[in-house]
Amino acid sequence: MSHPGATASDRHRVVIIGSGFGGLNAAQALKKADVDIKLIARTTHHLFQPLLYQVATGIISEGEIAPPTRLILRKQRNAQVLLGDVTHVDLEKQTVDSILLGHTYSTPYDTLILAAGAGQSYFGNDHFAEWAPGMKSIDDALELRGRILGAFEQAERSSDPERRKKLLTFVVVGAGPTGVEMAGQIQELADQTLKGSFRHIDPTEAHVILLDAAPAVLPPMGEKLGLKAKARLEKMGVEIQLNAMVTDVDRNGITVKDKDGTLRRIESACKVWSAGVQASPLGRDLAAQSDTEIDRAGRVKVNPDLSIPGHPNVFVIGDMAFVDGVPGMAQGAIQGGKYVANIIKTEAKAREHGTIPKPRAPFKYFDKGSMATVSKWNAVAKVGKFEFSGFFAWLAWLGLHLIYLVGFKTKIATLLSWAVTFLSRQRGQLTITEQQAYARTRIEELEEIAASVQETEKAAS
Amino acid sequence: MSHPGATASDRHRVVIIGSGFGGLNAAQALKKADVDIKLIARTTHHLFQPLLYQVATGIISEGEIAPPTRLILRKQRNAQVLLGDVTHVDLEKQTVDSILLGHTYSTPYDTLILAAGAGQSYFGNDHFAEWAPGMKSIDDALELRGRILGAFEQAERSSDPERRKKLLTFVVVGAGPTGVEMAGQIQELADQTLKGSFRHIDPTEAHVILLDAAPAVLPPMGEKLGLKAKARLEKMGVEIQLNAMVTDVDRNGITVKDKDGTLRRIESACKVWSAGVQASPLGRDLAAQSDTEIDRAGRVKVNPDLSIPGHPNVFVIGDMAFVDGVPGMAQGAIQGGKYVANIIKTEAKAREHGTIPKPRAPFKYFDKGSMATVSKWNAVAKVGKFEFSGFFAWLAWLGLHLIYLVGFKTKIATLLSWAVTFLSRQRGQLTITEQQAYARTRIEELEEIAASVQETEKAAS
């Protein structure tokens, strides 16, 4: 589509920040555009975040949900993938600064798409993160895999009933889809996969608590489906505590404030945080240089065309953007990415032909519905006014996730992993590394704490 | 099996240290013995070490070669798996001390099997390890995966031709099976899997150097096969440097001393060490308390029955033991484990019946041969006097490795991964985590080094 003789420098330069659903879909939708795309991301992979909980609980490998972005875009000759952590966008100079292992780079753009996503939010209590990791990256998932399985391992060796109880109590904070899926999967892991493999403890005695400050499970899916999911989780053995606000998280447990104001303590070694999100700090960076506003979650309040005030060539999509009526889910990012790519294509063609492009139509989100798996064979789904639950919702979940996974091999491998897990109760990815299991980064600190406690136990078993 | 009414404490207590080929096979061979087994290991998994290089180069996932030991032994009711790092064996008190996240445990034994394996040896230059990790654990493999792929990523962003060359030069030290397999796989990764996925560099220009202080490739396999492997690697593009001794390893490369005494420098960002092994320090621990001797590699010089002098109830097997004529390979450990288990079973029966057991026959190693893959479709194998190479040796390699992999699901998953890689040139496990890619543990140090260098580069691309 390039004119004969056009060089890269002649081309309209599109820089995309982020390789998630938004960034990747924007890049792919620009496949046939006569533009020069640079996609800069912090990770080398495109992460299929909705299945991260399955990596954390040993069902699938990280490779199945995180293929390298550059291999996905290998054949798209107008796109280049660059690894780097974007530290600053300069709206005046039209450059993006990034850093990779101490080397800094500055990349100029004509059009910029910010799709850097969101991280976990601890609502101002960032010290919770150490003892209750979030579920936002492959690293998070592997860290949690190590913590979950590591808790069982430590319990097997302990002769102290209180410590064992603490180690076998798992708390998941936040009863959205990720929290519901994590709680259900930890329970199934304990009851089915690990059953019978310990001699001193019974892993099926593991106690999984799902709690939320809100009064319902899966609030965006409505009362009926929320109650169905709740009932199903309770039947599996998950304890659900609603109207329960976390006020503190430490090494040994969490402190919770109930609706009546009473504070209580849950002793638990392994905590998972899935309670809130905080958009990429790049939103704040934009706000500091323009009339752009951000909301409390750090999301950028975009124009109807997803651009920012005063900068029609700077778009913000996905979890970084606040658009009324668009949920922070994959579909919002995918549709945003395609919408913005379409504007860029249209305007590039107009430039080519020397015509004036049509005014931009505002972004319209098409609600394809939402779903969450509760356990194997069981999911809840909402599409428009229609609500489904149980086995058929689960089948729909299975099919849709397979369709959206990138790559044929990935689909086959994931299907195989699922077959193993759903049919045999085994899980193929329970390996924990020392980096995660004992958190090599944290081990010295832990040893220090432990030494001061000096809880030398006799061999419990 | 157990007498009616016998309690665990009545039973003969067998403690096994290590969950590798030796420890796992010893435990499994004691399945029907009336003994109480505790297997203590530093990792939760049994590692199929011969395929570690495939994890490092993105062919298979860690779960495929490292299933949890406790799930392998789930149905073996006389065995308990315990996670812990063994710090000391007390031969007089007959106890094993171990530590798990700061908690210390002491486990008594009647019979002890040490099968703690070996780590990488840097021949007294432990500071090499930081810049040339070994290939002994899942952590090592994932770290190397991150370094190998990370080097290409950094090269894509660099505008400095010298730095790019350094980043695209990979040095594998040690031309044994692991070194040969790593060198071949890095070359195939660059030439086939990554081909066409970069815009600023050509990954097929990556330069892989395999070097060894010895004058041959794969010395234990004999001259003929060594030359075949060498020729095949060279045809693939691997540069082989023999009689080349590494005298220094640093961040930016290695220093090599050739046979004629000249020193020369190879600039290389990513180095892999597979040059030597050092047995577990527990051998030294035994030597300090008994008449046990250890060799320079830290291996225990065992009696003909694999016990140590003066302690007929303490056995050392696998890579920790030195037995004349037994190579440090899986088969040596497997056969050692089964042999020792057999002694324990025989003597347990004799105790049960109040008879005197037969004197122990010495351990005899049955050489099942050895093999190494050089590239896809190509391997070298030696069984007794017979030597094979090429496609049929590769098929034999494929079949044997599938047979020895633990678990049906693992075999299927691995076969699928291989099909993808060998038939399509794709690889399903190229995901790198931040922990590995940027070595979270090391990043601050690197940033510091980088800041002092202040090589601010313009966007190369």
C-alpha cells in the first residue's frame, strides 16, 4: 500500500503503547494502512488476561496465554514491536520516552495510541501488595501459584495446629469475575487435584474465603446471576463474606471491618487481591501537560472519539480510558482499538488523496455480554437482557475463550490442558520455581523475620 | 506390607534426600516394602533434567518436565514428600536437618539415601555464575530463556552496531550433551522461530559459539560421533572453538585462553555455562563426620554397595556419588536408586522374619547407552559398541525421552509441543516473565551500572 519509492520516514508514524487487547487490536486493524507502526510494550507478550487465574492455579502454562507479540505481528510488515517501559509522553514534541535495562529511547509519533492498561489498586494502601499480590501479569500468576502451593507444603511440615490453619486459609479479596474464578479454582485444586497427596494434612480441609466490601457477588452481572454464582461457590465449600471491608493486610492475615463497624481478624498466610484497578500512570502524565482530566482510578476522560482534549492525534483506549457505559473488559479495549485504527486509516487515505476526511463519528460500544466461570461445568453469562447459568453458560465460556485465544497451536494446547483438568482432575502446570515459591527477591527478608521469631519446630511428621 | 496394628513409628524409617532420578526411583522401588519413607527435597517437583534446554529455548513448558513429586507418589501410601532444603546430616544421632522458609526441622532415619545431585561448577570462579548461568534447575532454564530472548529485544532497539553484535553473540561454554543441545537450539530459535519477526535486526545473523577446553565435542561418545555432531552443528551455523579455556566471564563477554597460551576476548551479552558439575555440599558434610572421602567434584567415594565407610545404613546415589565406570547421567541415578531400594527391601524382610540377610552384592551398572540431539531430525547415540547418528538416532531419542517422561498427560503434552516445533518451526513457550527477563533480583544493580555508563541512545528504529 506504500507508494513506490516511499521510505519509512515519509510515512505517517503511529506509535502504540501497550500490547494488551487494545494495543494489539489497533495494530492489527492497521494492517493494510499506509502507516508506520511502532508498538512499544513493557512485556514481550500479548497477555490473555481473562485466563490468568488458570496459570495461577496450575491448569495452563504461561505460554498458552502469553505468546510473543512480535510473532503475532511477524507478517505485518508495517509494524515493529519494541520492548520498553514507557516513562513519559511529550505532547508538544510528539515523542514517547521509554527505557529498557537502563538504556533510554525517544520515539517520535504523528499519531499516538495509549493502551497501557491498568494495574491492581490497593486504594492507597500499597503496602498490602507484598502480602496480597494482584492478578495482572504472568509474574503475578506465577507468584501466586508458588504461594498457594507453597502454603500446602508448609502446612504439611508444621506440627502447630494454629499455624497449619493459617496456612490452609486462603483469602481472595474482591468478588468480581477474577475473584470468583480464583476462589473456585483454589477450592477445586485443594479438593480434587491435591487430594490424597499429603500425609500429615488433608488438603480438602483448606478453607477458601471470598470477601468483598460490596453487598453482592459479581455486581455488574445483576442480582440473579450473582446469587447463582454465590450459591454455587458455597456449595463447593467457598465461604463468602459480603459487606466486609479490608482495613489491613499483613504477613499473617487480614483485618476486616464489617458493615456494623466491628473489626475482626482472619489469620491467613496466602491472600489474593482482585479488588480494584488503577490505570497506568501515563494518564496522569497526559493530564499534567494538557486539559485532560483523569478520574480517581487514574483513567483518562476521553473525547467521544477517544482522543484527548486539544490533541486529536492522541487516543487513549482500553482500561486506561474512561468512557461512560464501557466496562473495563477485553471487549471495550478491542473495540476501542479497532475504532481508533479506523479513524487513522480514513484520515491517512484522505491525506493521500488530498481530500478532507469525514468528521469522526463517536465511539459506540457494542455490548457482547460478560461471563465468569464459577467451577468446572458451571458458569454465569449475561448477554444484553439474556442471562444464562450452569453447564450451557460454561460451554459458551469454553468456546468463546478458545475463539479469542491467539494462535491455532495455543488453542489446541489450551484445549488439551482443559481436557486434562476437567476430565481427570489433574493439572499439568503445578511447577513452582524458587523465584516464585520462595520469592528469591524476598527470601532474605523472610529469613530475617523468621530468625527473629525462632520458631524451631520439631519434625511434625 | 504393614503388620496389622503396626504404627508408623514401629516401621523402619527410610529418609531420602532429593527428588531427582535417584531419589524418586528409590522411593518408587520401595513401594511394596514395609518401611516408612520420607522424601525431603528442595523443590516440589521431580525434574526431568535432560529436557531442560527445551524449556530454556521455548519448546516446552516447565510443567511438562517438572511434575510435583507428591502427585507422582500420591498413591504410594508408605511415602511422604516433604519440601525443605537439607542443611546437615547427623550420622551419630541419625537425623537430617532441613529448613523451609526459616523454619527448621529434624527428621530421624534408620536408613538414609542421599540423592541430592549436583549443581553447576565454575571451577572456583563462582563469580562467573552471575553472567553465565548454568542449566540445572527450572529457574536456570527460565532465566536463560529471558536472557536469550531479551538479548534479541535489546538488539532490536540499539543503534550501536558494536552493541548489537555483542547482543547477538551467544556463547555456550562446555561441549557436553547439554552444551551441544543448547547451542543447536539457540541457533534454530534464531534461524527459524524468530526469523522475520524483527524489523531493525535480522535474528538469523545471531552468532552462536560453542566452546570447550577439551579438544573434542561430546568426548564421552567417542571421536566418530563427536565429529559427526561437530559437523552437523557447523552446518547449522554454530561456531565451534575447541582447546579454548575460559579464564574470565563478565557482563560484556568472556576471555578465552587458546592452546598456544594467547588470550582473546569474545564480546557477548548472553552466556550459558554447561562446563562442569559440583556435587551437593552434603558430601562434604558426610566427609567431615566419617571416613568418607570426596573427590574434587565433591562426589562421595562410596563402597561397592553405595554405602559410606562405617555406615552401612547410609547410601549415596546419582550425581552425588563417585562410582568407577558409572557416568553422571540419569541411568546411573535410576539404577543406583533401584539397587539401594532392593537392599533395603531384602534387609527389611530378613528383620521381619528374624533371619540374617544375604551379604550385599556390589552395585553393577548396566550401560544403556547415551545420546544427544544436535538439531531437529538429527541426533547421535551410542549403545555399547554400536554408534548411530542422524534421523534414526533422533527417532530413538524422541521415543526414549517420551518413555522416560513421567505421566501420560505429560507425554501427550510434550509430544504436542514437539510436533509444533519440529513441524512448524513455531515454539509454544516463549513467554518471559519480568522476574527472568529483567531479572527483578538484579535490575537495580543493572540500572546502576547503566546509569554510570549513560549510553543514552537515540531511537535506533
